[in-house]
Amino acid sequence: MGTMVAVRSESTFVLAADAVNLVEGMIHPSLNVANSCIIKFWDTFIGFHSTYGYQQCVEMALAALMLRSPPALDSKLEIKKFFQGLHDHLKTQFQLNPTQQPSGFESGPMNALVVNRHGIFKVDATRAVYEFKNYWAVGSAETFALGALHATFEAGGSAEFLARKALAACGEFESNRGREVYIMSLAAPVLAPNLSGGPANGSHSKGQTLQVVKRKLDPPISIEKGRKLKKP
């Protein structure tokens, strides 16, 4: 339950989510400890729209992954490789019971937003990865959030301001929205103007050019319980 939004402004990425806790389908905001669905993983924020039990398993798996070098979550293919390894680990170590989709791929009970200095990415239940230029939303009221972002983005404002407005719109139409809002932000690289007619180059605000390095993809990561992580 709940909704999360990712927004990029000229200088900042923001991932924001409302906090919802359910007890037998009922919200008790005055009694429950609110939990964020956003997890910080190295220099990346990952927000999960899933069951709370699934998120707890993911948090344990990601804690184990912190024992090794950070994965390269800098493209759709690298993020897909990472989530494929995570899915395999959840099946073997946490008894995840995936379902079969018409696409032919196993489905896990989650959708995710991934935000880092490389962009805004959505990961769906079959681990397909999509990339978005300025904003996206995932969750039970995502259509209202996307409508609010579409209506307000061109008018300007900080990424946090736009994210809060989108979540406020969700609260007007979605009864299961939590009272608290979690805001995570990080600096975004500034896009250099494209003067040559070719592909645009990305650069930091200090003038450093972002380099795109083509490399062969490694096989999916594997997580071995009780030991340091290694590749198969």
C-alpha cells in the first residue's frame, strides 16, 4: 500500500513516499510505528511497493550485499541484472513463491523505483526496467501522482516541492495514505547543452564530464548465506 514518486529538477533527484502501516486491512497511524519503503543502498535509493513481509526479506538481502563492492546500478541492463540476482536469492533463501505471468517470466510481489545520479528507473514485477527523464510514480495511487506531476512539472519548483504536491494529491483521492512522508534527495548531474547536433554529454556542475563506459555485462550476482558474496 502507499505511493512513492521520483522527481528530477535541474540539480536534485528526490525519491519520496508516504508511510502506511496496515493491521488486518485497517490503518492505525496513532498506534503503529511508521516504516519507510525507501532503502538506501550504497549511493542509490530504492523504494519498494510490496508487502511488508517482502520488504523485510529484501532489507536482509541488501544488508548482506553491503559486504561486497557496490554493484554498478548505472543503466537499465545493470539494474535488471541486479534485480534478477535478488529475485533468485529470495526464492532460495526466503521461500519466495513467484507466480507465472502471461509474459512467460516469474513474477515477484513488488514494483520498485530506483533513483541515483544516473537517473530514475522503474522495476516491475517481472524485473523489466524502465528509465524516465523527469519523474515517475509507483503505488496504489500512482495515477493521481502522475497526473499531479504532469500538471505541475512545467510550472517549475524544486524536486521536493513537486514530490510533496504529488503525494498530497494522492491523499485527496486515496484513503490508505499514511500521514508521514519520507523524502530522500541527492545531487543530479547537470546536462550540458548539445551544440554539435550529436548525443548530449552529461557534466557535473563543476564542469567534469560524465563518461559512458561500454563493458560486457557480468553474470547475475549470487548471495550465499553466512559467507561473503561472490559471483558464480
